[in-house]
Amino acid sequence: MTQIATVEKDLGGGYAEISVPRKSACGHDCEECAGCGMTGAAVKARAKNSVGAQPGDKVVVESSTKKIFGVVALVYVLPVVLFLLGYFLSEGLAESTRYVIAIAAFVVSFIPCILYDRHARKKELLTYQILRLF
């Protein structure tokens, strides 16, 4: 996935800190809506700077789509699957007990998410690469 970002500072060693505008479904056409209160939030990230971009430059950055889809599956699909498994596999128990088991399975599903987040931050698995100046 490619996006346009702004280089905030040079981190040395071929890396730069970038500011990537957060995308959302609404498109931030606030003059038309003004419902969410968001005003152009940005995500700061570390990017491999192989083009020698300087602070203040607008750049085109790329992130690994394959890795992002894996994270999306882990964060969104796993909790739903475990919730449903907890509910349907506890058939025959009292309804309130089934809900407790399903909610417990849902909560437990966040453990792999947290562990993967820590691992990804330590190993810098979800990184950006600056492709070119904008």
C-alpha cells in the first residue's frame, strides 16, 4: 500500500521519522459533516530512507500489504471466531454461562494480539519504505 507522508526528522542510519495522515471511511470532508470531531490525525512512524529525503519533504511511502492483512486478521477475525466458538461449543449449558464463556474467549483472543504487537515493535516488522519524493 502506498501513501503520501511528510518527513519529520532524519534518524540517521538510513531511516527517517515520517508523519502519515490517518485515512478513514468518511474522507474527512468536515465542511459537509462535522460529526466525528477528527481533524487530520496523523501517525508517526519510522521509514527506511533510501532516497535521502530531508525533513519537510513530502514523500511516497510503501508498507507491506501482506503483513497488514495478517495483522487485520489477527485483530479483527480472531476475536470474532473465538467468541463464536466459545458460544457454540458450550451448547447444553445455561444461556448465561454460554455468554460468559464466549466473552471470556473473546477477551483471551487479545493475548496473541498483544504478544504480536510487542514482537512486531521489537523486530520492526511493520515498517514503511520511502519510495520517492512527491
